[in-house]
Amino acid sequence: MPAAERFSRIYRGRPELIDHILASHQVTHAVADRAVTTGPAPASIGDNPNSRRDAPGSDHRPAIATINLT
């Protein structure tokens, strides 16, 4: 992934990578360049966990890997 996209949430305005995709060494060869992507950036979160209580969706970006096992 490009360095600018290597985060899964924004906390206090800073990107953080806290979500991961785990794969065994046996399948990592099947992950092509640019096959791991993320969705749109969520709104930044703060210290108050109740501030997003009624907000729809997650405060994390989805992490997606395409693995060709054929």
C-alpha cells in the first residue's frame, strides 16, 4: 500500500494503523502489488467514546485484500 494510505482510523487528527489482515506465509505470495486496499477515511475520533454514539457506521476504514489462490 502507498505510505499515505497506511492507516485504518484517524485519532486526534493523526492517522493510525490499528487494523490488520493476517495471512499465513503460504498465501502471501498470492497477494499481488496493490491488492491490499482500504476504504474512505473516517472522521477523526476523540477521547470521548460517547461522541459517536448515534453516528452511523464504523470509525475504522475497511481493510481489503485480494488473494488469488488459483
